[in-house]
Amino acid sequence: MQSLKKLLTRSSDPHRLPFYQRWWIFANAITDGLAQHLFDAVNRFRHHGLHESAALSYYAILSVFPLLLLIIIVIGTVLGPAAARNQINE
């Protein structure tokens, strides 16, 4: 609690803060917190990025292939074998 009070009293006088902290507060205020979100995203990717990207690619491969097969089956059923033969002959 005491460190929070110290931070609040330091931030109340912007000329006492170092340049990078003033810039960070200004950028965060102007962009409505976008700078903090970008910082958090980069930080999270640095800690968990490879594991989560591997999981996402694994899920995408296992879910896209059956979905593609299902779409081909549905289109083949709706259009019928005559349309497929026409496409092959042309």
C-alpha cells in the first residue's frame, strides 16, 4: 500500500518522473491504453507464444481437413454427379 502511495505522489508531479515514464503515461493516455495492451501482448508471447502457436496450428490442421472434406461432400451431393463430370470433362 505504501509503494502505491509513493507512486501516486511521484506521478502527480510529471516533471519529477524520468522521460521514459512520462512518455509511457502520455502514450497510454493518448491511445486509450493501446501501448499497455501491445506491451502485454509482446510480453505474453515471449513467455507462452511458442506453446500456444503450436497448439493453434495443431488445432487448425486437425479441424480444417475434416471441414474441407465435409464441404466437398455437401457440394457434391447438392450439385450431383453430372456437375462433377462436366467439370472433369472441361
